[in-house]
Amino acid sequence: MGEEVQNTLQHMIYNGKILYAMDVLLEDVSDEIKIGYTSDQMAWVRKYQSDIWSWFIQENLLYSTDWNRIQKYFSEAPFTPELGERNESAPKLGSYMGWMIVRRYMEKHPQETLKTLFAKTDAQQIMEASKFKGK
């Protein structure tokens, strides 16, 4: 049997869980270091977070399984093509947004542990339960 094809949201939540685990385990480490952003990239992603979310929705990216199209939102490139002027956008926007969804989910479900979070495999359910709307 072949592996199940992953959509963007599944990649987002998977990477978001890993970054959230860093929040728990490395509480004194800055978000920039956890995700590998410069301070300018972190400032950019925080400023445009709701616009980035709108882009993912508007472009129907959450449920896309076209890896050639979506991999740019998870790669270590110096910026994300299509977003931001003069290549100022932060890279790995899919991972960042997944992180924000998982953070919101865990805020709303304080009874959850890292173990129970990682046991949940339904990315759609995590996103819906987070009530994340881009902010």
C-alpha cells in the first residue's frame, strides 16, 4: 500500500506540533530561533499573519495535495515566492501558520498534553477546534 497523500493542512499541523513541542521544551528560547527566522522575518510574519492566512484560504491551499505547489510554504528558502514585495517575506509560512493553529488549539484545550496532541492525527479536527481565523 502506498502512503496517503498529504494535503497542505496536514503538513501545517504536523510542523506546527513540532514547533509547539519546542515551545514546551525550550520555553526560554525565542520564537525566531525555534523556527529559524531573522528578527526581520519574524516581524514580517507577525505583521502579515492574517493576510497570509487569507492567502492560504483564497488560493485553496489548505487542501491542495500538489507538492510542487505547496512545498514552497515549508522549505528553508530565503523567502516565500508570491508573498511580500522585494523578497522580504519569511520562509516556511506553512509551518509558521501550523504553529499558530496548534498554539491556539492548545490554549483552548489546556487539558491536552504533548502526548495527546501528537496522538491526534486529524489535522482538520485540530484546526476546527482551534477556532483559528488568522489572528
